[in-house]
Amino acid sequence: MADMTDTEMNEADSTATAGTVPVAKLAMVTLDAPDAAALGDFYSAVLGWPVAYSDENYAMLTGPSHALGIGTIPDFKRPSWPDDGHKQFHLDLAADDVEAAADRCVELGATRADPQPGETWVVLIDPAGHPFCISDAKNWG
């Protein structure tokens, strides 16, 4: 992950949307997990988003403009770290104090990934094995 300045992010946003009409908007990202309710509780604590729904098969958190869904998959296979080229996505989270946020995520059940590939962000692994990053909120505008 490369850090982007506010100017670079604004230019990227305006370039991507200038003169285009969106076909759709992102409403929710959904993660697979071995236990939807448990991972829902983890991300609710990390993001401060309320759990709108949770049972043994599915959990949904509602954020200010998007939602996070989590579905229980009986034959769930954890992603690997370091990534062997098959990871399909990861979440980038922004925090005012990267180390304090990473420490709190570890207290909530995450683990620090090894190796750490950068100096301006921290890679963590959620309880279901999904890698996610925490970087400085100032880099996101």
C-alpha cells in the first residue's frame, strides 16, 4: 500500500468520476467466515459500528455510509499470510494513532501479520484470517 497525499487522492477521485455516471454505488462489503456472529462482534468493536443483525449464519454491521456483512461458510479456508498471490482483497482502515489502533485490535482478537511489508501501516489478521491494514488517517484526506 502506498501512502497518498490528500491532493493525490482528490485528483484520483476527480479523474475516476469526471464525466461519468455511476452504474451503482457500493452498499456493503461481505466477508466469509467460519463464525459470522463472532467476526461481526470483532468488527463492531474495531469500527464502532452497531450490529444490525446477527445469527449463526449471517451478521451485518451498519456504518455511516456503508455496511459490512459477514456470512458463515461451513468449509471456510483462511487466507494465507504472507499472501501467496491468491488474496482477493483486504480492508484498509484509517486511525489517528496507528500503533494504538493496532494494539487495540490485537486486544480484540486480531494478530499482527509477519512479516510486516511497510513502514507507514500495520498489517493485522482478523480472527477469521483476513488480512487488514491500519494506516494514518491523515493520508486519507
